[in-house]
Amino acid sequence: MPERAYFDWNATAPLRAEARETMVAALGLTGNASSVHAEGRAARQVIENARQKVASLVGAEAKNVIFTSGATEANMLALTPALQVAGEKALRDRLLVSAIEHPSVRSGGRFPAGSVEELTVTNAGLLDLHALRSALARTERPLVSVMLANNETGVIQPIAEIATIVHEAHGILHVDAVQGAGRIDCDIAALGADLLSISAHKLGGPQGIGALIRQSTVFGDIHIAAPLITGGGQERGSRAGTENVAAIAGFGAACAAAGGARQADAVRMVQLRDRLEAGIKAATPEAVIFGAQAPRLPNTTLVAVPGVKAETAIIAFDLSGIALSSGSACSSGRVQASHVLTAMGADAELTRGALRLSLGWSTTQDDVNTLLNAWNTVISSLLKKHANAA
């Protein structure tokens, strides 16, 4: 059976060798990290070493890293009215999110539905800053959540500028940095983010582990007054429960590896992505590449060809040995119109046909050649069927 080509890195990345080795070593430990004996202290040391590596990836202090089961939980932990700044008791009264956020953010977290407002984006997929300013003017104690880079288009938001606008309105800014961490610069202080969510499996760590990271705001330290999971003092009271030592260890190792190789990987992936997009446009000039006019992640292409449905194309590519997707993997098993493209004002037919191609550190020229060869065959066949059915 010929080797498959993997182009779904934005859904999940392969486990890095460094993460696997570190996890295996951690699995050999016996102690509970909350125990004071030598075995417990050894487990605690593994967690704290990993915490430092995760913090280093985003330029944060280790004490501000809260480990969670993944970015969805990290987002839920952050999106609560019960955020206290410098000891204040007043609740956040409104949540403002962009219309292109991940479903775990668009759901509103723990805010009442009537207290959540979606903000429009431009046709390029960038947050409409005028809409942000207008919404902030109507809100006394806002919490704003904007992703660093979109999981479908790869479009990078001007987070530092957004942070300035939010802080001028005495708001708190949460940033879902899942797709950006390990791929582009993600320094929490430079971004101006007050809260930052990241996920291990997007950058080569294990699935089922992530983190919410805090930064001292311009107004003082943020305290999450209402943890999601209570009943224990783990994670400095922010998340109860015995820590997943092996997964945390793998997370830390993946962060260290991703951070060390980030710049070189980004240069190589941009070259591969540009070659891939040029090949697609040469084969199908009518193809539309979304977000191409805005800053994007170095590894992401979202493309649609009029007359081609995503669900049919994904199956055809899979049978040809190519793994790709239509967008967010959190809609697993369901191919549906992209809410991201709808918010960007894309044609309805194109929103149902968008294919996401995402690369990673081990993607090769041969992988790109394999995809382009399959593209010529699969898309040509699907277009003929569409023409015959018309």
C-alpha cells in the first residue's frame, strides 16, 4: 500500500519523538504529584519542568500556566464573568467575540447567551476594529476573545492593536492561540493578551492536554474566581484533580521542540505552501484561496473550486491517499458550510466546498507533489461529474 500524505496538521500534529520519549519516562514514575514523599516530589518536578517549558514558548511566567484537558477547557475556564482584576468584585458584564472564532469560543463559555455579542470581520477575515470599538463603547466591564490565527484560513489577527483598543476601554482580552503557538511568534506580553489558550496536540504533543496562561494586565493580576473543576488545590486552586503527569511532560517537551525549530520550520513551510498554491492555481485557475490578501500562518491554505463539494472531495482524496479536511476538526463527522467563510462574505457555494490543506514540520516536497498529482485527478473528475449533472 503506498504511503499516505498528511495535510491535516491544523486538526492535529503527529506526536514528536521528544514528546513520546518524555512521556514514556514519566509513565515510569509512581508518585502522586501532591504527595510530599520522594516519589511524589519526583512527579511534581516533572510537572514544574514542563510548566516552565510551556511558559517559555509564549514568554510567560511559569506560575501563570494552568494545565487543562485541552484548549476547549482552557477557553471555557477563561470565558467567565467571574474574572477579578486586582481584587475587584464586579463581574464582567459582556463577552465580545469575533464571528470567526472556534466553536468553543462562539458558544460563549459561561456567559448567558444574552450577554454574548459577535463582532463582524472584513472580507479578508480580519476583525472589524470599528465594530470592536463600537461594542466596547456600549459595555462597562467587557471581556473580549479573539483568536491569534484562524484554524480554517490561517489569517493572523492584529492582536497587539486589538489589545490596545480593549485595554483603553478597561476590558480584558483573551486570545485563543491554538493555531499560532509554535508556528509564529506568540509572546503573551508582546501580544498584549491577558489570557492565552494553547493546546499540546497542535504542536506535536499528546492529545488531551492544554493550558490557559495568564499575564499581569495593565490593571493588575487576573484571578479566575469560579474554576470549572473544584474540590482540590491543584493548579494553585484553578483546576482540581490529580495531574496527568505523562501528558504534561509530553506537552512541555513538544513546546521546547516547537519553539527551537519555529523559525526554520516557518521558512520551509511558506515555501511549500506557496508552491502548493501555485500548483493548485495552475491546474484550476478558478480556484479561490481564502485570506490570501491578509497575513497568514505559514502552513495553511483554505481553497475552494466552484462546482466541487467538500464532502465528496475529502472522500475522494482520502481514497487517493491524501488526508485533508474542510475546516475545524471539532465538527468531526460532519462536513458543513464554514461559518468562517460565511462571516467573510464568501459565496454560499464556495463555503460548502472549502478544503483546508495544512502542513507541518515533516511535510516534504514529495508530499506536495503527491497532493498536486491527486488534485489534478480528483478535481478534474469531480468537475466533470458536476458538469454532466448540470
